[in-house]
Amino acid sequence: MLRNLPEHIRACLHEAAECRERAARYDSEEFKQPYLDMERRWMRLAQSYEFMEALDRFLADKDRAKEEEEREKKE
């Protein structure tokens, strides 16, 4: 599944996993929490990229449908 994702999204997910692993090294919430916060930020960035990718596909599909409709009207 990860192989199908664009590189920039995979990079965000990789960074999030790195943060999660670093947080796991600590018992103290004081030291753990900054890494968990950073993990959450990387995940949000990945989700934002995924949303933009989906929006781009939607708009491209809409443009193709409109072009096809206009071609059909001409025929």
C-alpha cells in the first residue's frame, strides 16, 4: 500500500514513524510528549497531502467529464 503513495506522503509517514519510535525510548511523558506531538504533525501533513491528491483527481475527472460532454454536444 505504501508503495502506491507519492514520495512526499511516504516521507511524512516515515518521519511520523521515526517520531513514534523516538517517543517509545522514553518513560517520562515530559520527554515523550514532544515526539508524539511531532508525530501528530507529520500525520496531519500526510493527510493534507492525501486530501490535495484526491482533490486534484476529482477536479481532473470533472474537467474530463465536462470536455467529453462538450464534444458530445458538438456531434
